[in-house]
Amino acid sequence: MGGLGSGRYSRKTAVEDCLGIDVNYLNRKGFLEEGCQFTLRWSISRSNWSASISAKAYKDYIVLDYIVEKERELNYSIQLDKVPMNLGGYKNYLRCPKCNSRVEKIYKSSASDYFLCRDCLDLVYRSSKESGDELAKVRRKLDKLYSKLNGKWRGVYSIIPDKPKNMHQRTYLGIRKDIIKQERLLDGLFCMKAEDLIG
Ligand SMILES: [Zn+2]
């Protein structure tokens, strides 16, 4: 994946740092009804970062539609499995588009363009609650560093800006190094929650 700081993904990514789609949530909202068109949105409170995708439900699959880096539009379907339950009704599952396993949740990490299952993305669960203060501190530093490069830090998917014309190469490399260091710190602190889906 080009453009992102090297080494950022050397550690395992946590489920909590990914965009997640939960089939049970979609079902509760009535989004699995054939023909339903909906938008899924995730955002981080206290910063303006957000991401959203469009989706449409068909009889036994859902089509996801969104833009990734460099305006590349992705459009693909996720198979939907309805397994009859003993007491009537159905239990819903999604099929991971890569390994085809039956899961309740699929995720998109910053290292993957596609929503896949937890195993395919090699995700772990974060065990402890992280301090919000430390998170805010790292975020402020990143805001500052990005603005030095005339850019704006936008959370996990930020791309380090190119060198401003009037800046010395060495200064630029120094700032870049700082940014990568802070982003690595953040990797361990970051906690993102999926917010309400907007129907
Ligand atoms: Zn998979």
C-alpha cells in the first residue's frame, strides 16, 4: 500500500482500529431487506475524521461501494448466508470475500482495501483500555507536525504530505521521521468506534 509511513504495520492490528460491518447490526436496522440501500459511516469523536461507504442489499448478497486511495472506486459483493434456526427464523452470516468463511463481522484495516474476516486480516483484540489523555497528546503532536507540512492530519488513513517548496530537505525528513514515530505510538493507542449507520 503506497504512500503510508513504512513500518507502521509491523505490529498486529487490533479489531478496534478497523472499520467493522456487523451482520446482526445490519439485520436489526432492517438493512438486509432486499433492495435496501444504505450508508455506513464511522467517525472518531473529538476529531473530524470519518469514513463512509455505500451499500445495497440484494436477495443473498450485499454490494459495497466506496473510494479508496487515489480515487479508486471499489465495488464488490459480500455473500449473505441465511441459516434456518431450530425455533424458526434465520441466523445471518457474511462470507469473507477472500477465504469464503462464514462470519458475523468483516473488517477493513488501513492495510487492506477490502472488507475481510478477522483471520484474513490477522487482527487481534485489544485487551486494555488506553488512556484518552495520551491519545489526545499524540493527536495534538500529529496535528502540529502535519500543519508544518501544510497538511492536515486525518487519522489512520493520513498520508504524509510532500515537502513544501520552501523547506529544506533535511527539515522535511526530520518532520517525517517524527510523524512516523508518533503514528507508531498512536498505533498502540488508537481506538475507533463505529458509530450509527445512517439509513
Ligand atoms: Zn477471510
